[in-house]
Amino acid sequence: MRGIQGSEMPLAALEWYDHNKQGFSYEDASENGSCLVVAYQCGRMQMMRKIDDNKPYLVDTGMFIKCCKWNPNGNVLAVCGSISENGGDPKGVIQFYSSKGQHLRSLRVPGQSGIVNAIAWEGFG
């Protein structure tokens, strides 16, 4: 399997959401949702409810990860990078996940480089 047996898994992002912050939407982060994400370049993520979570949500995005960011409410995680389908040229993509690791949407981003290097959320998410 990719990035598991005997190969290095370089870290792409480490993202923390502080549940003590006040959000701006009607859909705040759930108590069972993640607050800490460890994302690897190979496309795998570990979403944890607390630092010593012994049953984290494990997600394989199927993409090369460059960056990830929580929305201002902590209920959606955006993950950016690139994806290659059928060995073709990489395409820039942003994928959105719930705080429980459920894939919500994918957004293809046109561009010359074939990769999305960074993302930011608007103040209200």
C-alpha cells in the first residue's frame, strides 16, 4: 500500500482547531468531531478528537497533499494539492471533509502548475 510499508511518509500539514473559539455559523463543530489533523503528502490523514485519541478517523484522500485548513467553525476541513487520474498529468484539487472524516465535495482548480499549494477560508467560512 502506498506510503505504509517500508517507505517514508513526509508530513504535509499539521492543523489544530481550537474548540474554544467562537464560530459564526449555525453548524458548529460537533463534540465527536476532530480538532487535530495530521496529513501526509502521500494522501493519508489522521483526524483526532484529542491529542491521545486511540481511535482516530483515518482517511485516504487519493491525492498528493500540500496543505489543509479548518474552516472558522471547525466543522469542515479543506485539503489541497493535486490528483492524477490514470497516470495523466496532475490536476489541482481541493477536497472538503467533515470533522468526522466524511468526504463532502471535491473542487477542481484550473491552472498551469497542476497543483494547489495553499488555501484560506473567508472569515465566515
